[in-house]
Amino acid sequence: MEFSTTLNNRISIRDFKDKQISKEILKTIVSDAQQAPSWANSQPWRVYIATGDTMKEIQKSHITKTEAGLKGNSDLAVKDIKEWGELPWSNMSTWLDKVGSDETMTDFTAANVRLWNSPAMAYITVPKTTPVWSIYDAGSFAQTLMLSATDHGLDSMVAYENIKYPDEIRKNLGVSEEEIIVAGIALGYRSENKINNFTNNRLTTEKILTIK
Ligand SMILES: Cc1cc2nc3c(=O)[nH]c(=O)nc-3n(C[C@H](O)[C@H](O)[C@H](O)COP(=O)(O)O)c2cc1C
């Protein structure tokens, strides 16, 4: 695939087909992600992938916790979005307005809760003992993994929702308390659900770039 095609095809997909991913492809995209740079080549990342019954167990637990009104307690602290600055909050409210005004999107929240019906989820961790820079490294790793997934015909969804209840991940995949769960990336094949037509724009390059 042309790089620009890969880059543009990687969008957040919020509903997946009921189709498993071969272990070979999963291994390939993780192997590709290992090309990501890291400080002192420390490669602080570890990856745990839930598939099949393990994935279903996590999805079941996620629904139960959400329905019980359990607050998220991700390993990385969450700041109130209104405190981030103007853009994230205005994006979020515009987005919620758009979703709310389209009656076919009423299951948008439900899509979050059922973890997008994804057949697989890759969780990326770094050791608690490593410096905060390891989070940077894990971010590079995550993006490389998602681009490789696209290049191999897969779709992905990185989300806070995926890691908001870390205990369900630890219990089902054996992630230790010595690791920080930095990202959860749902993987699979996009369904026809209209929710997947929902795309987001970017700021103009002029707005974010200074060259002197
Ligand atoms: C760290 C992180 C957390 C996110 N959490 C959520 C989430 O909980 N729910 C959701 O619907 N989208 C979530 N997103 C997806 C973003 O909204 C999305 O990446 C952004 O709007 C850009 O759209 P695109 O991924 O389609 O290019 C998250 C993205 C990132 C990088």
C-alpha cells in the first residue's frame, strides 16, 4: 500500500465485523511496531493481545462495570477535559452535538461500552520503573502498530475506553501491577455500521507549524 493511502485509511473505527484476525497478522504488526524508536533503544513496551474468549470475557466485564456505574480508573491519570484547553473541549462538544442530532448514531455510547465489538485488543504497557519518556516511546509504538495494521487490511480504534478498567485487563491477560497500561488498541475489520463514517478533521498545518 502507498504510504499516503495507509496514513489516510487509518481512522478510528467504532464497530467491527464478527471476524477473527489470524495470529500471523497479529504477530506481524507487533513485529513492525518494534521498529519504533525509543530512548537508549530501551524498547520499554510489552504487548498483550486479547482474542476470542478472552476478548469476549473483557467485553462482558466492561459492560457489567459500565452498567454498574463504575468510574474509570486508568493507570494513567485522567484530567477533566475542560481543563485541557479550548480545542479538546470544543471538539468534544461539537462531536457530541453531531452524534446527538443523528438518530442512527444513538448507539454511539453503546459502541464504546461494548468495546466496538472488536475481535481483538492489543494492550501496550511500560514498566512502572521507567521514566516518563517511556510513554513517548509507547506512543510511537502504538502509532506504528496501527499503521502496520492498516497496511495489512485491518482497522483499529485507540481509546481511553479500552483501558478505563485496568483490573479486567490484568485479570484476563496476566498484566502485572509493575506495568502501566498505556494504550488499548482495538483491532479488526470495519463493519458497515454508519458509526464508522464519522471522521474528524485536523487543524491547518499553518496553525501548528513554525519554520524559521
Ligand atoms: C489516547 C486516546 C484516547 C481516545 N479515547 C477515545 C474514547 O474513549 N472514545 C472514542 O470514541 N474515541 C477516542 N479516541 C479517538 C479520537 O477521538 C480520535 O483519534 C480523533 O478524534 C481523531 O480521529 P481519527 O482517529 O479518526 O483520525 C481516543 C484517541 C486517543 C489517541
